[in-house]
Amino acid sequence: MSKNIKISAKNVDVFYGDTHAIKGVDVEIEDKSVTAFIGPSGCGKSTFLRCINRMNDTIDICRVTGDILLEGEDIYAKSIDPVQLRARVGMVFQKPNPFPKSIYDNVAYGPTIHGLAKNKAELDEIVEQSLRRAAIWDEVKDRLHQPGTGLSGGQQQRLCIGRAIATAPEVLLMDEPCSALDPIATAQVEELIDELRASYTVVIVTHSMQQAARVSQKTAFFHLGNVVEYGDTDKIFTNPEDSRTESYITGRIG
Amino acid sequence: MLTVTFFAILALALAFYLVGRSRAVSVVGGEVHQLHSRPNFHGTLAMMLSAICGILALLVIGTAWGAYIERSLLADIMAAQPDLTPIEAELVLSDAHALASGGIASRSDALRIAMAEQVTSKGALHQWGTIAVSLGLTVLAGLWAIAKIAPEWRARNRSETIVRRVLMLTAIIAVLTTVGIVMSLIFETINFFDNIDWQIHKFLFGTTWSPLSGVQAGKLDPDKVGAIPLFAGTLMITVIAMLVAVPIGLLSAIYLSDFASARVRAWAKPMLELLAGIPTVVYGFFAAITLAPFIRNSGEAIGLTIASESALAAGIVMGIMIIPFISSLSDDVINAVPQSLRDGSYGLGATKGETIRQVVLPAALPGIVSAVLLGVSRAVGETMIVVMAAGQGANLTANPLEAVTTVTVQIVMLITGDTEASTAAGPAFTLGFTLFCVTLLMNIAAQRVVHKYRELYD
């Protein structure tokens, strides 16, 4: 069971003003796998996820201490540019948020600003590949130049995943990507996450324990800002060590 | 007297409200839930019915009866002295009014004195009659409403209907006023075009504007009403104003919404909005007394001849005036772009600049466009600054350092000048109508733009 560790968090604390949102979290996330963060609302799982690509930097009152290493490199070091970091660690949000642009431009946005394509043909290729990997190409290939906001909720979310893939990140963070979707769209996105595992390190925050059980290999259970238990998904769901984990999984807390 | 009556009607109506409310309670012996409508609806219905009946009676009877008295008095005068022309008869009547109220009359002969007595007696009857009828109707309507109060009486629905009608009436008044203003503009414009023998092209494309210098027997010289210099001047000043206002306004909005700290924003935004509160007349003399001499002197220093009234000075100050409109409205629409879009862009590794340029501004574009067009309409219609700082001579020039004149300045000159209003009104109203058409077209264009790009994000 020796796998590469992609992201390693040590003793991470997060404060929102006076509120201590994350308390001494240690998590090691494996490369080319899906890691799920579960836990009741307000337990800090989304906050921790946003630390991994420094999205919390955009919130004035947020303060992060401790070490988060991406391939051994401290992402909060002075030498790290958060903009470059976010190109390596992409993010998909809870609510689908396509830009008010065409489907094509939505996907081309990242590659264009990072200069990933030398010419139009390469860009076309990236857009098609990304949309194919996001399992939405067949649905939108004839309407690439119509607004992305005209798609259905599930299609929009897959478009956002495609948009995130297009910048060729190493890690994909997903913050409750299915909470705004119906069961069919959810199934499509879950299937997609399973396929993405081959090429990316995926970290997903979810409220659905079934979803965590279905898509992830590792699961971390967050409670009141602490990681109560972290381990193989099978073990967490069948034989949890901590009584709080068991209570949450069986629906008694949360 | 009639004012007192008006307030008496309101007081009665208020009393009916209280009576109606308590009667509604007593009808069901305090078991309020048995009423179809809450007690205050019964009171409201009595109040509104009595007030409306009373005020309508006051207006209708007051004016109709007064008009009837005037006509019958005129008929009496014509009967007494059949050789009078209608205008003379009206003079006699107005003298009679003057005598009756103890004023000064042109003459005081037997007829006038007799008429004055008539005016006094009929006027008194008119006044007291109006008061009696309107107060009587107020009371009758109120009593009727109170007599109707019963558990099943649908006072709520009825009072809601009345409120809806009153709201509709106010909307109709606003619309009719607009229509009336536009109609009067159109009629005066038609008169004016008739006056220049329908040579509309000479107004629209002529280059000599001196409408009052060629007046002969009330007839304007079509060769001297060419409005091109005015349109050109308005256009030039508007362009200069927008060149000042759009960059400064838009960039300050971007700074305030996405870069400024909360503390800076908290004082900078009110300061900017304070600019909008400065009366335009103050901007006007700031332009004329401070900026224009400064521009002229600095021009001299580098060897440029600049008129002391210049399009540049007026345009710059007008631009400063428009900054708060553009910055405040743009700031609002930029702030309305959802944070999720910004997060989405940051999450892809975009910088703040890329996010603003490529995501936030396109999303906010419809609002920004309408803010800019609003600024343009302000600039086109602005008067005080240009009157003081741009000059009066209808000068056709492309040089912003010379004096130019605008449509609004010429309207002011025509109306405040000492030419007869009937002659000067024609060109003034026509210019006003042209201005109205331009601003209307711009508003329509703005709405089109907003409509086209609306709902691209939710």
C-alpha cells in the first residue's frame, strides 16, 4: 500500500477573525486517487479544501497557519505565487458557475490565460479534449458558441469540470459538486470523477455519504474543525474506529 | 373658504374611519372573527368613500357652477347692452369682479355696479352651495358605508378596489403629463416648420444659426435657422465630457469594487456621490471662472490661442459632473456580479486583472453601457455649465479650444431674450423636440443593449 503522497497537510489551523475554523488538521492525500471529505455542515471541510489552492486568500479576515505541502513544496511559502498554484490545483464549486461567455470560451479561458495553446488549432484541440473528458462533448459539440449559461444545471457543472480540466491541473478540488444537481446528473458527474482518477488527484467535499462511499478511495471525517478519522473509505464506512464517525455514518449526529 | 372645506372633508372622513371601525366591532358584539373583513377595512372603506365623494363634489361643483355663473352673467351683460362686442362684455364682467372685491375697475357705471352686486350675491350662493353640497355628500357617503356594515359585507375587497383605482389614476396622470408635454413640443415644432415653409432640411442641415435676426412680420428667415452649429457644439462638448467621465468613472468603480479595502470604500464612495450633489450652476461658474482662465493661460504659455470660453473647459467640467453617475452605477453593477464567477476564475489560476477584464466586466457590461448612456443623456441635456463656459456664438468649428454653443444654450437665449415669446418659442421648442428625440433614441438603445445581454448570469 505504498503510494505517492501528493498533498501533505501538517498541523493546519484556520481562523476567520476570532473563529477557530480548522484545528490542527493532519491529512496526507495520495496521488491519482479520490479523497472524500465528509462531515456535518460547518465542520470545516470546505474551508480546508479552499486552503489547498489558497482560495481563502481572497477573504480578508481569513488566516492560515501550519504547513500544506504540494509534492513536498510549502504552498504558503513566500516564493509561491497563488495564481500559479491555482493553475496546478483546479477547483470546481458547489454551484455551477459558468462565465457569461460561450461554451467554447468558457473552456478556452484557462488555457488562454496560461498560454497553453500556441494557435487556434491547438486551442480547439484542448477544448474538445477537455469537454470529452468531462463527458459533455456529445451534448454541446454543435452549440459550442452558444452561452454556457443556457445549459441545464448538470451540463453546466460538467462544463465547469471541463473548464477546470482544460488548464491541465495536477489536483482537482471539488466542493460539493453535485449538491445542486438531480440524481441523473449526479450519477454522470460521479462516473466522471471515477474516470478522472486515472489522471488527476481528486479531492471532493460531499454531504452525501453514499457518494463518498461510491467514488472515493480515502475518506476523512471532519467534525467541529478536527479530522476525527482518516483512512480507507471501505474501512471508514464498514468499521470506523471512532465512535463519532460511526454516529455520523449511521445518521445519529450531523 | 374652500381650503377650510377641504380639510373639513378630510376630518369628517377620519371620523368616519373611527366610527366605521368601532361599528364593525359592535355589529358582531366583539367577536371580530365573524366579520368577513377586519374592522379597520370597514373604517377604511367609509373613510375613502366619504373623502372621495366630498373632494370630487368640491372640484366638480366648484368649477362647473363657477363657469355657469360666469356665462349667465355674460349673457345678462349682452342682454342689457346688445351693442357690446364679446371682448367688451368680458371687460365689463372683470370690472364687475373687481368692484365686487373692492379692487380698481376701469370704469364704474350703472351696469358695472349692478353686475358687481350680481357677482357678490351669486358668488356667495356659489360658495356656500358648494360647501353645503360637498360636505353633505361626504356625510351621506360615510353614513351609507357605515349603514352597510354587516358580518358578510366585503369591505376589504371594496376598499382594495378603490385603492387600485386611485393608484391607476396617479399613473394615468403621470403618463398624460408626459404625453401633454410631448404634444406641445410637436405642435410648436409643426408651427415652426410651417413658419419656415417646411424647409426642414434648412433647419437640420443649415450652417447659419441666427433665428431672430431675419424676422419679418413674424416670419422667420429659413436661411438663418440652420442648427448644424448647435448640434456640432453639443456633440463636441458631449464627446469631451465622456472622454473625461467614462475612463475616470469606470476605473474608479473598478478600484472601489475590487481593489479598495472596506475602509477606503467606506469614505471614498460617499465622497464621489457628493460630487453628484453639487448644483450644476456651481460647476458652471467653476468652469467659467477657474478652469477656463487656467486653460487659456496655460495655452498662452505654450503659444496656443485659446478663447476664454471654450468647448474644452465646458466639456471637462461637464465630464467631472458626470463622473459620479458613471462610477456609482458601474460600481453597483460590478458588485452585483456574483462572487461565484470571480471564484471560478481565480480557481482556474487567473489573476485579479484577468478576472476583472475577462469575467467581471463582460458580465457587468449591460449595466455599464446603460450607465454611460445615462451620462450621455445628462451631457446632451446639461445647460448651466455650457451657458456659462461654452459661449453663445453659433460657431461651426472642430477646434475644442474655440467657443461653441449648444442646443440647450440657444434655447435659454431664445426664451430669456426680449423677442416676443410667440416668435422665439418656435425655434426653441423645435430644438427642445430634437433634443428630446435624441435622448429618447439613446434611452431606447440603452434598453436594447441591456435586454440583449440580460440574464447571462443569475
